[in-house]
Amino acid sequence: MSTQPRTATVPVLVVKALEVDEPDWCTDPHTRAQFKPDITHNGPTSTTDVVTARYGRIQVLETQLTQAPHGERQPEPLPLLSIRVDIDATVATEDGQHLAQALRIAAARLDRALDELAHLRGERR
């Protein structure tokens, strides 16, 4: 039997606040992230809705600036635009016209969001 003290290596989870750079457009409260790659910056959500007689209010488009600068799978040092388009409707003429108008508005808003994204990324559009 040895008289030398034994040692063991034990992995521990150290919990402490981490200060990270935050883009001006980020509106996330950043309440919690388990690991640095979990940190994501998100801007405000912008939605385009249509009001139809048959379905009421339908969300046509949702956009949001997002960035995961330390992501494990795909680190993205520059912001991206998250785009969600979700339309599932069978329409008569009037509702179809409302939907077409909402899609035109959504396309214009998407163009403006892409202009903002290009500016933030230092790209020309």
C-alpha cells in the first residue's frame, strides 16, 4: 500500500455570468444559456397578418434578425434573417384578394428587412 495521497479528476460544472458583446439590434433579455454556444442574439419579431372574412386573422410572414456567434454546428459571426412563411387557406374571391394584398405587403417588408440585414453584414444589395 502506497503512502502517497491519491488524486482524482472530477469534471464540475462551473456556473458564472459571462459577459458577451451584444449587437445594437438585439432585444433578447438573455436570461440563461447553459453553454457559450447556446447564446443567440435575436431582434424584434416583425409579422405581416391578413384579415379574412372566413378565417379571421392569418399570419402570413414573420421575420427576425438572429445571430449565434459561438454556435457549435454553424458559428455565424454575422447576423442572419429568420423567415417564417405559413399560409394554409382555401379562399373565395374576397379573401383571396385580402391574402394577395397581405403577400404584397409582406414582400415589401421582407425587402426592407433584407436591406437592413445587408447593411448590418456590410454587404451591398
